[in-house]
Amino acid sequence: MSLYTDAKKKLLAGKPKDNYLVVTFGYYINLVLPYSDGLNLLAALASAEKYTNEYQKQERILSFERQSVTFAVMPAVEYQRIKIANLLNLTTKEVEEMETAELTPA
């Protein structure tokens, strides 16, 4: 059995093959959530406000700029490919090549 096959079995053990939602806050925070959880987060943000507590400044509660949050669907296949690449310390391109080789008849 190949390293790829072992990693894929480990990753898929007990996990559904649903899509994911990538929720981006600002420039640097990207959260990956199961799709339904991501939708719940987005629904919760509808009533969110921004709390600021800067050094030597008055604490404030301001309106939350919803345009600072973006979201995109991540297919389950892409999620799995990235996780397998992390497990095997490979690039996603290398994992994609392993997938292709595994699907190609010998």
C-alpha cells in the first residue's frame, strides 16, 4: 500500500465527504469549516458588532464591517488533497500526481 493510500485512509476515517467553507477575516485569518458550520457562523455574524480595546484609549463597540469577511466554498476533494499533502510533507501538486497515478491502470 502506498503512502498516499495510507494517508487518505487516515484522513477519511469517520469523516463525511461534505464540502467546506473558507471564511476569511481581513487579510490573514482563514478559517476552514464544514459547510453547514460555516453557514451557521455567517448567520451569527449578521448580529455581530466590533469591540475595540486599544492601549490607553476608550473601549468601544462599533458596527461590524461585513465587507471585511469573505467566504468561498472549498470542495471536499481539495480539502482532502491539502490535508494529505500536510500529512506527507508534500505539495498539493505532488499529491495530485499521486492521485492520477493511482487512478491510471497499470
